[in-house]
Amino acid sequence: MIRAYAYTGTYTENLFKRLKQKQALSYGTQSEVIAKVLEKAKQQHEKQKQILGHHTKFLEFRTKPLKYERNSIFQKGVDVQLAVDLVSHAHMGNFDVAVLCSGDLDLLESVRAVKNLGKKVITMAHNENIAYQMKRESDSFINISELADAELDAFSIKS
């Protein structure tokens, strides 16, 4: 393995600023809901800073700013970035086997494109979090719910 990429949404100052503004403009129950979202986001941000600050020789984080709508914080554009990178690196001949740790159906066409370029795709996901078509299209599927703790620890980031 030469390099591994981890794709995720990140908490930003703009997100926290937006949440604080929404809370200031809200009242009653809505203000309380936003306060809870804000508090949870702060906690998650602290955890995320530890993980993103963990330097490793073979792991590169590819991030997109998290978004907020309808009392929910969510990722936007992360799967698109993963799909573009997957196909781009396949075209450049940067890998023979891709290990995709996602069961997201949005990645199905990029998996097909990569396989059409003669590359192998191993998909790792929890059996309940993978689309049937992704399982079928992958050359191999690893159900992470069947891995022992020691096996999971072997490739997990410890903070």
C-alpha cells in the first residue's frame, strides 16, 4: 500500500458561526433544539480534531465542510470527491486493487468504471449499511461486523 485516503466532513468556524446566528434569531423550543445541535457539534469537533491531528505515514484526509439545515449537520460532496478520486487514480494507474470502506450506492457507477479499467474493488462495510448492488458489483465484500476486535484494531486510528 502506498497511500490511503479517508473522506469526511469537517466542522468549521463558519458552521459554528451559522449555528450561533440561527440560535440568536430563534426562540423557545427552536432555540433549545439549536443549542443541543451546537453543543453536540462542539463535542464532535473535539473528537474530530484528535483524529485529524493524528499523523500517519500512509493516510491522507480529504475533507469537505459540514453543512447545517433543518436542525441537522450533514456531509455534502464527500462521496462525489471519493468517486472522482477513485476513477481518477484508476485512470492514472495508481492502484491495482481499491479497498472501498463504504457501501453507499452513490459510488456504484464509479466502482463499475474502475472495474472496466481492469482494477479490482474490495468493499468493506457493515452488512446492514451496504446496498445489495454494491455487494454484487464488488470483486470482494468484507463484512466488518464479522471482524474480531483485534482485527478492527489493526486498521483503526487510536486517539
